[in-house]
Amino acid sequence: MNSAWNYHSTAHLRFGWGAAGETGEIVRKLGLGHVLVITDQILERHGLVEAVTGPLKACGIANTVFTGGEAEPTLAAVLKALEVAQQCKPQGIIGLGGGSNMDMAKIVATVLRHGGCPTDFAGEDRVPGPILPVICLPTTAGTGSEVSSALVFTDPAKGMKVSCLSQHLRPVVAIVDPELTMTCPAQVTADSGIDALVHAIEAFTATDFASFEPFSGKSSVYQGANPMADLVAREAITLCGRYLARVVADGADREAREKMAWAATLGGLAFSNAGVALVHGMEYAVASEVHVSHGAGNGLLVPHVMRFNLSAREERFAEIAGLLGVETHGLTTRQAAELAVETVAGLSRLIGIPQRLRELGLKEEQLPKVAERAKIERLFRTNPRRPLEGDVLGILKEAW
């Protein structure tokens, strides 16, 4: 039994409209004279790169821009960014974009400081020390990578996404400006937003910290549900319930954009302390077989995993129903918990998330392979109900 828990966050969070315009001053105060901005061509076309490089130039900060970022980044894309970084030798890295660009910034900063290959750091707690300073500015409201201790990229040798987990990966500054999300398309807004909700739900319903068991003799970045992670997860779930469908329906809704940006950041703080669990492990495995955005994959799978976990976390799921705005007065705990699952499933449908794995092109005969690949021990440890042999395959069949 554990009697104590930790809570980690990024060192500096700047949140609000116009915050991106302060990037130059923030970087100057960090003492960085030259930074590499990792972003992508879409954001460059929309003028969002200039929204960051302009303030940098105004403060006399030299910058090099890499626009080779891509959705669901591959090792090849990471290596291209690393090549640019090794040539320009920046003092810090700015990740501008969705989780993919921010994750690329983190791994580039890691290799620049410690050498080696990006895959050397895959796994938990394999970053030996502090990395080059990373500043993150999200342009989507979903991953929470701007405050998290994690990054993900696709390793062709393994044929699936791999993650790196370390407290050293948390950015030194997160600049969250809702203005940067205003041009985000509806489907990307939906995929990102449901990802934020999944982060909060998995953190809130994770194995409790008191009974969490890390690998023998090893430290763990994820610790299980704890009072501080619960606090931010509750607020993230509430905000997603109120504003996710609204922002997908009307991307010009500034209040909804702001609230979802905050929900994503809170979700990042929640999961990067408590942990994500079986939904993420299964999504990584599904995405190794078919093309699907991380958020859409999570959004498709989460109701099915919630049903599997319900018996282990009835009270938490019942509370989720209330947080999502469902009237639970007069219901039993079980009834309210089941209503939470149906409410999440209904929200997923409403915002256009695919509902069946077959819609993604996954064939029924591929399910056993996906189930085998989903067996990621660190994510099984945080799941409130330990999957037994055949359980994951059963969930996949329900989702197919």
C-alpha cells in the first residue's frame, strides 16, 4: 500500500487570449538566444507560425523554422527535424501545433541533449536527465502535451506507436492561447476534444494510488488516481461535457474554444500524473493496423472500455455522469454509472467519431493480432480492472 503521492506540472503555464504574442518575451527571460520552431506547413499557411516567430524577432530572438511536422509523427519525420536541429544548434525548442508537433519538439530536445537515437528513449523513465528547454504552444485542444511528461511517435521496427515517459519531458513553459485553435477544422476539433475527455476519464478512473503497483524496483511516471489529479480531471470532464459538442458545431464560438483549450490542459495534467490505461493501449494497437487519428481511435474505444471497467469503478463512473451534466437523482450507483457510459458514447456519435472498428477498415481476422499488441504492461497497471486472457479481444469484438 502506498501512503504518499506526487504531483508534477510544467514549470510555467501562460494561459489566455493573446498569450502567443508574449512568446518572445518569455523566451528572452529564459536566456535563449536561438530557438528551433517545430511546426507544419498547414499552420504556416494559416499564419500561425508568424504569430510566434513575429514576437521572437521583436525580442531579438533568432529562430529556425522546421515545417515538416505531420499528424501521428513517424520516426522518419523526427529524424528530419533532428537533422535540422543538429545543423542550427538551437538553445531551445518550440513545439507549435497539435500533440504531434509538440511531441517531436520533446524528442528532438532529448536527443540534442543526450545523444543517441530517438528510439533509445522509448519506454518509461529512460531519459537520463534534463533535456534542452522546450516551450509548447498547442493549436488544438486535446493532447495536453504542452504540460505532460509523455511523447509518442511511430517506430517502423515495431510497426506501431511507441511512447516515452519521463518527468524530464515536461516543457519548461506552456503557452496556451485559445486564439491559435480558432482555425482548427471541425473534425480535428472533434478528434482532439474527445481525446481530452478520454485523458480525464482514464485518469479519474485509474487504479487508486494507494494500491498502484509499479514494476518491481523501478520508479513510475504514472502513479494512479490521486486527489490532485482527481481535482483537475473532474474539471476537465465537466468542461468537455459543456463545450465539446458546442465547439464542434460552431468553431467560431470563442467561449467554447477557450473552455476546451483549458479542458485539454487540465486533461494533460491529470493523465500525466495519474496515468492513461487500456483505451490508449488498444488505440496504439489499432493504429498499427489501420490509419486513424489518435483522438478518433480513443473516442471509438472509450465507451467499450468503460463498460469493461464499470464494475471496478462504479462510484467514479456514477460521478462522471453528473459531471457531464446528466441528472442522476433517484438512480442507483450502478444505473448512474451505466448512464455515464451511454452519455460518452452519445457524445462521441454526436461529434462524428467513428463508431465501429470496421468503419476504419479493420478486418475481423485482424482482431487477435491487435489484442496481442495491446498488451502494454504499464497501461494494464493503471487500468482499474486488470484484463485477463481474452478480455481485450472481447472488447475489440464488441467494438468491431
